[in-house]
Amino acid sequence: MKKQNLTVVGAGSTYTLGMMNSLIAEKETFPLKRVVFYDIDAERQESNAKATEILFKEHYPEVEEFIYTTDKAVAFSDSDFFFIQIRTGGLEARERDEQIPLSHGCVGQETCGAGGMAYGLRSIGDMIELVNDIRSYSTEAWILNYTNPAAIVAEALNREFPDDKRILNICDMPAAIMVSYANLLGCEFWDLVPEYFGLNHYGWFTKIKNKQGQDLTSEIKNIILNQGISAIDPEIADDPSWQATFKNMKTMLEDNPEFLPNTYLQYYLYPEKMVSKEDLTNTRGRQVINGREKRVFELNQRIIEAGTTSNETLHADIHGRYMVRVAASLAYNMGDTYLVIVPNNGTISNLQDDAMVEVPCALTNDGPKAFSVGAIPTFQKGMIESQLGYEKLVVDAWYEGNKQKLVNALTLNRTVINVPKAKAIVDELLVENSKYLPQFFQ
């Protein structure tokens, strides 16, 4: 089995050390020769990198070379895989993404609604530049992107690089939900086979089977309706916000029992409820700054000062392990089935072909092969088409510098709808993000 060279782009992320633990947990599945960290923020990256050096020395000595750099030529040359997890504007920009819509009585969230629109607008340019830079050094490498908001980023990358079949956009949220399903059933996540359709952060599980073909969907529904469901994956299990989110899955299933919902649908189905529980001075972004970010970099510092990881409890979360197994299926032509984001091209037969849909695909060294979903029901189709219109208008607006298309986009988005609010939010978000979006001020 060939050992791979991996570059992690956005290695200053608070998720990086967890990803490294996942690489260790999956070393037999996806063996590595070299790991390179790249980030424009040298200080954040160095913290993760120095802790990773110790982690690899103790738990992954098979890695022959580990380096971290801010030099694209060094980072992007001779890699087989790129894992991309950037956040243009950082967590401070995320906090403003959340505060501005909330100040107008609308959902303030990282990937959904107006906040997701602002984050997406900031992400598009940097992602296009990154892919162009990567391709100038590594023309055949796989680019696995999990930069949020994945739906908007995937739409933009598909337009910009329509012939590049080695770009794959992925989200770990369906996997995190399935970890909780597995816990309800007393089995392993990897034992479950999902049937699913939708857009990113906007979809439904139609069936959950085990590998023997037994349909477990009704059993899962009954447990959720009678007992509820909790966040189980270690990265989110101790987070009160995520536990509240998983609690809402019972409500969503009670109100529409046809399919098992993605957790993010709560923002679109109950926007007023989601706004009412928020605090402008303590948004989710602020909680992450004071919580996970602080915790991760303090953990790094303890590892660095001690010169060992032996005093710490480290774990591989599903976010990382899912990504690594996706990469392994592509690298070694395994043909395993994962939920990824691909052009529709008839997969959902009554949805337009150029939609970027999240569906089960077999992953081979020729790329993803989507399984047919067929026609979807009117309710879900109507919701998806409205959200799809929003996503496409946001990307149109980025290319054209067209403010009106942003207003139209938010008018379609179920978290806003109201035109005067859409106009006010767009005005404020554009001013806040003017240095990232000069095309809107020419």
C-alpha cells in the first residue's frame, strides 16, 4: 500500500490536532509518508505544529517527514492529498456574521442564513486562489475541501473548475448524526449505510440500514420519538449548544416524521425559536473563542511544555476519521460509500442538473460515483429549490459584485424572507466585510 504525502491547508485551525489524532487512528487505512502544515497565520499554526511534532514522535513514528510552513511552494509541491479547512476573517468575523442578522431579528449562525452568506462570500475568493495555487504545483493531487459554508463554496468551485475531477467537497455533519444513531442502536458508526439527499446542511436521511441490509430506520425514529437523541461524537458531546441542537431533532421528527432530518434544518424550520434563544453578547462564535479555541491552544501549550502527550486525554473524532477514510477510498480505489457533495446530473431526477447535492457516492480513484436517488417529494423539493436559488444567487453576486442579488438571495432564504430586513442586513454585512469584497464597492 503506497504511503501518501498530505498537506493540511488552514493548519492553524482548532480542529487540526483532532485531525492528527484521526490520522493516527487510521494509520493502517491511510498510511502517510509526509505531512505538511500550511497557514497564513504562522503563530496559530506553530502552536498546532509543535504539539503535532510530539504527537507524531510518540504515536506515528512511521511519518518520515513533518514540516510546517507559510511558503506555498514548499507546502503545495509533491503532495498526493490536500485537506482544506480555512476560515477567512477568523472567529472574530464569524462573531459579526452572527451578531448582525440577530440585531435584525433573524438567525445568526455560522453557515445558515445571512451569517452563512457573509462567510461564504469571504471564502470564495480565497478558495479559488488556493486551488489555482495548488494546481500550479500538484496537478494530480486530490483536494478534499471541508471549508464552510460547504454548499456555497462547492457551487463556486464547480463553476470555476468544472473540469477538475479531483476536487471533492465534504461535510462531516451527517456522519456526526450517524454516530448518534449508532449509539442508539448499540453498534458502530461504520456498520451503518445511509440513504440521504439534499444540499449541504439542508438534507434528510430516508433510510439507515446495516451492512447486512436490515432497515433500521423505524427503530431509530421510534427511539428518538420516545427517548430523544444526544450528541455523542467527542468533539461536540460536552457542548451545551450541540446538545440542544440534537434535542431539537425529536421536535423536527414529531412535526414531520417522513424522514430523519439533518440537525441544521432547525434554523430553517424554526427560525423565530432559534433567534429567541440567542444572546448578542455571547453568540456561538464568542462561545467558540472562549471555549474550544482557548481549550485547544492551552492543550497544545501543555504538550509542548511537557514534551509529551502522555499527560493528556486525546481522541480521534468523526470529523477527522470520516475525512481520512474518504481519502483512503479515493487513494486505493476502494469504492466505499460516503455522503459527499457532487453535481446533481440526474441523481435527484426532479432537481436541476447543476445543483450541488449531498448524496451517497461510491468513491474510487476516478472520483465519486453517485447513487441514484430518484424523484423526491414535493415538500422537500420545494424547500431545496428555494435554498438552491439562495446559494446560486450568492455566488452570482460574488462574481458580479451585485448587491441586489444578495438581497434576492436572502429573500429566498427561510431565515430572513422579509425584503426590508434582507436589504438592511446586506447593507450592514457588506460594510463589515468591505476589505474582503471590494467588487461590491466599485
